[in-house]
Amino acid sequence: MTINETQAQIVEDFELFDDWMQKYEYIIQLGKDLPLIDEQYKTDDNLIKGCQSRVWLHADYREGKLFFTADSDALITKGLVSMVVQVLSGHTPKEIADADIHFVDDIGLRSHLSPTRSNGLLSMLKQMKMYAIAYQSKTLQ
Amino acid sequence: MFNHNDTTATPTAPDIEKIRSEFPILQTKVYGKPLVYFDNAATTQKPNVVLKAMDDYYREYNSNVHRGVHFLSQKATDAFEEVRRKVQAYINAEHEHEVIFTKGTTESINLVASCFGKKYIKPGDTILISAMEHHSNIVPWQMMCEDRGATLKVIPINDKGELRMDLFDDMLDDTVKLIAVTYVSNTLGTVNPVKEIISKAHAQNIPVLIDAAQAIQHIGIDVQFLDADFLVFSSHKMYGPTGMGILYGKEKWLNEMPPYHGGGEMIKTVTFEKSTYNVLPFKFEAGTPNVAEVVGLGAAIDFINEIGLDYIREREQQLISYALEGLLSIDGLRLIGEAKERAASISFLVGNAHPFDVGELLDKQGIAVRTGHHCTEPLMNIFKIPGTVRASFAFYNTEEEVDKLVAGIKKAATLLA
């Protein structure tokens, strides 16, 4: 699936739920299902700043594509992280760097997230794009 | 306005709906659900009388205070100075010029740290604070100690979150020049034995600053009875507007301390060579003050007096007992802070759930609580936790709201398990 197809899929999934508690329940379930990051990558270097909860993000570059793994000490955060990972992981650095991430707004999540959570999510997206841009410039050399 | 003094309405059967109807925000809905507001330790909601007093000020007599020759300025000055007397009466200060208007508790503490520090603190001196202080009663002293070559020492707490008064006496050596301690912990709800602290400190000639930000709205305070040297609090935590606070200081200290900020109002004469300073309280009130907010605080004090602090205290104690009982019925809930004497904040954790997650799921159910370290990071380190969920109560909360909180936490705990 392309980045946009995955985003469309997530938006469709969220349309199944009537109220926000159900949506949160789904987000929490996604968090629980997120494949765990390898413990060795839960270092301070991989910590994303700007969130009340802690988020670790690790990037692997294999056969021209970037793969992300992540974790958080808070379950809702983990669920949000899981969605972003699902959308961006397994694509080329160029695709990730150029991606327009709109699913958070499309499902109305942005306005429901507390500002600290929302800022944390933005920092995470920014960090993933930074990885992509870094690998993009490496492959161009 | 309120008939709680009437024999038919005791604290067990208050006219709660009437009280709640005075607070417009309590009638609002969030996410389509009636707002349940349990973040009162962060700020309290404002009654109509406060909103109206501020509105009236801007509509009818907005004017700069003190130096004006005209009618409006005189009217504004009278209203402004009347509030100083209301505050004086509220805390039973000996003189009205011992009441200094500031921007809030934080500015009040910074003022004392800076001015007291300049006048009295020398290298080798010690400032004593407690382990449960808010950052605003830690950092100003750290900055002052760094500046003056002094040392900051900390009164420890026990695992219930109470001050180790057994260790306190031995900490009062000759180097201690000031003690700054909170009356009520914003995170744990602990009520500290401030009267005992002050009397022991005074036996060694050590002055004491009391941070009353979390006490002023819950407990009757008499600065002369306590014999406090300084006592600080904010308007917005006692149903008044934000951006306004009080520094109470004994006349002797305030007279001896140098001014804080320079500017208009705080001077007697100004030449390019040298300025002389105004008398108390104006010496510490440089610039145009927050007149509307001061007027709003006056209305808040009238409001509290009308309801009665005794009633407020009794009602809040009922709510806390009821809440503690409900919270402790939740599987895996752990209280952070179990002091025998407590006021209106309860901190807790649920199982392994992150406080941030619990707070967010409560929010989606219309319940406002606070999560995180509550500006008491050193305290969180002592308890070895990243933060807590804190529910803090005001007399306008109800048992029904507490039931919603308990049910909401149970729901969150199930989702997060």
C-alpha cells in the first residue's frame, strides 16, 4: 500500500466508531499490538522530545526502504505512534520525505488530542522525516 | 444570597445547586457531557460577582490609580485601596501597608528571594525549604543562593508525604537565615504544621515565608496568630482573576528590604543622580497595577466571606473523605501522599497505567484532572514516579461528580489494562 492508501484505510477504520471513547479504545488496542522496539534501541539518543510521555523511535534502512520501530511508556501515545509507523514504515526515503500526512486531521484526532500529545506527535513525524531526508541525501551521494 | 446559615441547610445538605449556579463555567459541557471540574488546585472557577466587578470597573470607572486628580481616578483608587483592606482583614494583618499587590505567588516569592537576599544573605548562609515545594518555591531560592553564595537545604518527608518534623529541629543551625515552606502541598494535599515550624524557627530568630497558594482558599489564615514573616498567595486559586497575587510581609522586613522593581509609583523623588523610594506598600508596587484584577479579588473575598471559610472547609473535607473512599475501592489504585492532615488535592496512580493516559481518557468523559509532575519534579523523584493523576476539589463540587470520577477511572483502567 502507498502512504496515501494506508492513510485512507486508517480514516475508514475510524469511521466505524461513533464516539471518542471507542476511538480511544481502538487507539489503545493499536498500541498494544505495536511490535516492540528492540530494547537496545530504547536509548536517550532515540528519545523524542516534546511529550509528557516518553517515545523511542528507531529507523532501519534496508534495500532502499526505511523501517521504523518505536515504543512509549504510555499506551495512548503508543497507539498514535503505531499509526504513524504503519503509515510511513517500509517506504523509500523520498516517499517519506515528500509525504503529506493528513490522516490525523481527517479523523478529527488533532482537535481531540491534548496539546502536549499533539506536539509530541508532530515531533515524532518531524523526526521520521528527518531520518528520511538524511538517508535520501546519503543515497544521492 | 446563600442560606447555609439557616438551620435547614447544614453542610450535609447544602444548597449546592444555588452555589453552582453562581459559576457560569460549571454549566458548560465538554464533548457533549456536563463538565466535571477537578482541577481546582491549578485554578478555581470564577463566580458571577467576580466577573461583574471586573466588568463594572472597565465600564464605569476604568482609570489609573493614585496620582489622578479627576473623579474616575479617585473612584478607582478608592476601590483599589479598599481591596487592600479586605485582604488585610482576610488574613488578619496588623497593617494594611503590609499587603503588597503582585502578579501572583510566583512573583511574591521572587520578590522576597531577591530583596531579602540582597539585604541579608551572605556566603555560607543557608535557606531551608521542604521536599514537597512547588518549583516556584524552589527555583527563586536556588537563583538567590547562587547569586549570594548561600546553600539551599531541604527538610525531608516520610513515605506518607509528611514533613520529617523529628529532623527539623536539628536543621536549624546558625547558618539558616530563612525558611520557605508550603502550607499545603499542591501535589500531595498534605497540610504542614506551619505554626510549629514558625515558632521553632523564631526561637532561633529565623524568619519564615509561608507559601499559602494551596491553603488560602481552604483554611482560615491569621498571619498574626501564625506569626508568619511572609505569606504569599494568588488570587486565581481563590475564585478571583489570574495575574494577581499577594505578598504579606511584616512591616519591619518590608521596610528594611530594598525595592524590587524600579519605575513609577514606587518612588518619592527622582533626579538623574539619585532617587528616593516611596513608603509601603507602594515601594514594592512599581508601574500601573492590575486594577481590574485587584477589584475582582475584592469581589472574590466578599464571596468567600459570605459563604464562610468554615463551611467551605467542612464541605471540602466531606468531599475528600467521600472521594478517598471511592478511589480506594478501585482495583490497583495507589495514593501518592497519605498525610493525616490533608486539604483538597488527591494524587494517585492506577496499576501500571501512565497518568497521562488516565487523564486523557477522563477528559474524553468530561472530567478535568491534572497529570504530570505538578511542578514538583524533586518530589516525584523521591517517590520514584514520573508523575501522578491529581484530582483537586472545591466546595462547589458534588458527590455525584466524585461518583463520575470513580466510574471514569474504572473505565480508563479497564481500557488501559
